[in-house]
Amino acid sequence: MAEIKSQADTAMMVAASGMRAQQARMRIIAENLANANSTSRVAGGDPYRRQVPIFEPKAVGGGEGVRMSRVEADRKAFRTTYDPGHPAANAEGYVALPNVDSLIEALDMKEAQRAYEANLNVIETARSMEMRTLELLKR
């Protein structure tokens, strides 16, 4: 019985780490989307640079989960648009915009949501199996 509970607990802890990682990923995606069309410049004179979450394995309760270890700036080139009247335009009339593609961010968000839901299903299934095992042991 203790081994079954331990396995269920490990499965739930691994899934919970996945849920936390996807939740952090969704926050980064939301920040990227919020800044997708901003033209305000950050320190150094560049517009907002897309942030990318980096994940790594993490030992949890005898299993291997995941965690977001850091966030890195996407080094892809900035988008530009010709708008000579814009206050942020350069001498040639081009405005540098963030390197955020809203379509990519929307797809990443959908993927993160599905991964979160999959981890939630693992927790629900492990809990259900644990309860079923307890019911069988009572008989």
C-alpha cells in the first residue's frame, strides 16, 4: 500500500512541477503579447525583445519533473516599419518594433495550455487510482 501511495504521490508531484512550469511559460507569453506592438525603448535604445523560457529537469519526490530555470531574450532581429512621422523613427524613417510574432505567441499559449491540462489529468488520474485502491483494500 505504501508503495502504491508513493508512486501516486510521485506522479502527482511530477505533474505539479509540469503545471508550475507551464504556468510560468504562460506568464512569459502574456508579457510578450502585451509588448508585441510597443515602440517604447528599453535601456540601450532597443525596443522590447521577445522573452523565451528555458526549462530543465528537476528531481521531485523520487521522480523527474521540470522547472523553468531562466528566461532568455530572443536574439532574432527586430521588425521594422516605415513611418517617418513616428517619434521613434530613425533618420531613414524606419521604426524598430519588438521581435514578437503574435501568431507564434498564440500558438505557444495554446501548447502551454494543453500541456497544463495534460498534467492536471495526470493528477486527477493518480488521485482516482489511489482512491480506487483504498476502496479495494477496505473490502
